[in-house]
Amino acid sequence: MYEYEEASDNSIAILRDFRGSMYLSFSLYPLENLSIVSTTYYQPLIKQLSDFRVSNETSLALKIFDNLAFKTSFTFNFDTEPIVGIPETQYELTNGIIYTFD
């Protein structure tokens, strides 16, 4: 993939690079009302393999009723050499209720 990354502050940091992009994804349904879905990406910089990113999103959904479910998602991002002002590691945990209309 071709990447264009620009710092949002007043610095002059602009990156234009080619990265590989590989991923592994799986979905599990251990119970009739439970699903686990996870996708992990690995994106090394082509010209310098020691500069890479790993990101993962994993979700767990629990069906409460036919049209109602509880979902929690965890997102993790790691970049060995982030652009100026961005931490190497970022993560987020979200919870929500899903209602589907039939």
C-alpha cells in the first residue's frame, strides 16, 4: 500500500512510503448467542522492515433477545516509529447495545 501521512500540528512532518499489508482474521461462534470476531494487521515499511505497525480489533457480541445484543470491542494499535506527537501504543475499549430492525 502507498501511505501519505502528515502531522496535524505546525511541524513539517510529511511521510510518503510504501508498506506491506497483511492480515489475519477469524470469527468464532462458540454459543448460539455469542460471537467473537478479530482482525489483526501487520504493516511493515518496505524499505526498513524494523519500522512496522500492528493493529487489532476484537469484538464480542452477546445476543440478549432476537433483535437486541450487547457488544464490546477492543482496538489496539502499535507503531514502532509514529509521526511526531503520536504515542507508539494506542488502545480503545467500547461497549454498546445493538438493535436490529427486521
